[in-house]
Amino acid sequence: MLKLILIDDEERIRLSIAQLLQLYHPEYEVVASCGSLSSAVEAIRQQPPDVVLIDVEIGQENGFDLFKAFPKPAFKVIFITAYQQYAIEAFRFAALDYLLKPIQADLLADALNRAGDELQRDKLNLRFDAFLHNISSPAKNNKRIVLKTAESIHLVELSDIMYCEANRGYTSFYLADKSRIMVSTTLGEYEDLFEACGYCRIHQSYLLNLNYFKRYDKADGGMAILKDNSKLPVATRKKELLLQRLSEL
């Protein structure tokens, strides 16, 4: 049985989650239900959990401060938040699991399933670094993203990504230093996430960082020439979108 600790200053939220777990997730045992960070720190030390569900705002405290006591946590974390959309974007860039209040049973199930699949204890500190940087940075092109491969977790500046390429359910990130990172996430998810950050989907297989665009060539059906002289195809139906996005820069 997997051990779980709830951390939220609202007792009704903790009770609601505990009831959902009891009904739909008997594989989880709630070993502690905490209304403050101090009690949560003590509970985690006494009964080390597999998963922690924690509110971002706990009274006057910030839920991220829990990780001052556990800088390299040996447990998975699911955040509970009522933040506005701009902060949700920061969670997504940082690859942090989160649940919006009021908590829905199906979304709780999805988050717990992901936690169960990832209990190999990956490095949360990189994710927190990305989140805190992104939420404090107003510039859209100054974001950082966490990219998880089978072997590693990478913290990458969006400004260092030249383009992304789709490949059968995977996405490859081509960086300015000529390195490549491949992750098991579809390109469509990154298109949605990067849209407001200076990226343009120029082809079914390519998402381009417009900061690396140099010129458009009509040859071979339309090609985007990048600053390093590499070439990417531009789909006919995407040409007008590309020109429009360039005019907005």
C-alpha cells in the first residue's frame, strides 16, 4: 500500500480528498492530514510518504517552502492550487503535477496514476527552479522548461531551443549548441504551450522558434532558413501563418 500525506489549511479540502481516496484509490493510505507546514514537516519525517498532496498557499505560508526542509524529496508531489492561468502555465513548463480547486475525481486519479508510474524518485529541485523562475519572469521568451527523457531531466531555456520536431509520438528538441533532447510527449502539447513565446508551427512535423528564423525560400515547396543555415519545410497551409507571426515580432 502506498502512503500519502495531505497538506492544506482548509480542513474541508483535506476531508474531501480523503473521501475520494477511500472510495476510488484504496491502494493509497492517508498516513497524515496536515493544516500547516510545521506539522507537515514532522509528519513526513515520522512517516515518510510515497506521495504528498500539498496546497500552494497554506494560510500565510507558501507550499514550496516545504522543500527547504526536503531539498531532495524522496516522494512524489502533487500540488493543489487555485492560481490563475498565468501560474498554471508555469506549472506546465516545470512539469509539475497540479490539481485545480475544486478537485475533480478523474483528475485526481490521473495525477495519482502518474505519481505511481514515476516513483523512481526523479529530481524535483530542477522542476522547482523552473517554476519559480517562470512565475517571477514576465517575459514570455525568458521561460525555462523541464524536459524528461528516459535517462535524464533537463532544465532548458526556451531561448536556446531552435526548433522542435515530431517523430511518432515523440518530440525532439534541437538546441543552439547543436545538442538534441528527445521526450515521449507529442509536438501538439508543446505547440499549445509555446504559442505565446515566439514559436510557430510551420509544418506537421516542425515547431520553429522564430528568433532563429532568417528567411523564407520558395524552393522545394517552401523552406524556412534558420540563422545557422539549416532548412525546415514550410507547409503550404502554414505559409500565411508564418508571415503573420513574423510581422508581429
